[in-house]
Amino acid sequence: MPLGLPTSGVMSLNIEDLKVIQGDLQRTASDLDGVSLNLAGHLRYLQHSVNTQDVDEVALQIEKLQATAVDLRDVAQRLDC
């Protein structure tokens, strides 16, 4: 049996593990904010270009990235460590 796993097979997490996970979630949310900001710049470019066929798709992807960032922050907050 690997070290750190109880006999029930459920991995135990201590408060430090949760803090690391919480920080990772918050960093990932911030990274997604950066990606959506960059895509927003690309969206503005597309809106003013000759080829606007991808505008709706890029706008949808930005919304999804922002929603995911909100969800990640919510999960991080719920860890309450």
C-alpha cells in the first residue's frame, strides 16, 4: 500500500494540502482571466476586420473562460482553509 493512504483507500488531506489546492485554484482562475482578457483584444480586432465569422465563437469562449474562473474561485473559497 502506498504511503499516506489509509486502508480504506481514501486519501487524507491536511490543512496544508488544502491551502496548496486553494492557491492553485486561485492562480488558475487568474490565468484564465488573463487568457480571456487577451481574447477580448482579439475579439475587438475581429469585430473590425473584414472576416468577422469567428466573432460569436470567440465571444462565447470568453464567456466560458470567465465562468470557469468564477467557478474555480468559488471552489477555492469553499475549501475554507
